[in-house]
Amino acid sequence: MWGGPDTIYVSLMGQKVYVRVYGCDDSSGYTLHWESPHKLTVTYSACRPYPSRPGDYSVAESDPVQQMLRSWNDIEIGYKDSGHVATQ
């Protein structure tokens, strides 16, 4: 990405509950789904950088999750891998 990776976050009432550095500009693997008024599911994606060697398409280890709360106030927060892998 131009200028380096971005940060994706989910915020509830101004409180960040999920924060991840994400080096791809395709964020289509991320969704939020309210299962009920007290249960939120965050679906996340992976980023695959351009290969440094031909054929090397491993998922980036450099997109760390900085915060992943499992609950906030009376809301349960679940996380699910979308299986989507974006390319830089």
C-alpha cells in the first residue's frame, strides 16, 4: 500500500474492541454481524504480500492483531476467520 499498512479497527461507543495492522487494501474479508443485541461476530481476513521469491505466497505474519476483546460491557464478541486472503 502507498505509505505502508493501515489499521483496521472495530469500535463500540468509542471503545476499540478489535485492532489489527493490515497491509492489504482489500478489506472485503472483514464483516460485522450482530447475532443478537448482546452478541457481535467479527469476521476477519488475512493479507498475502507480493512474493519475495517466485512462488512464495505465504500469508503475512506481519499483520499483527493488537487488540481483540472477547466482551465489552454486556456484549459478547466472537471472531471468525473468513478464509479470504487478500493480495497487496
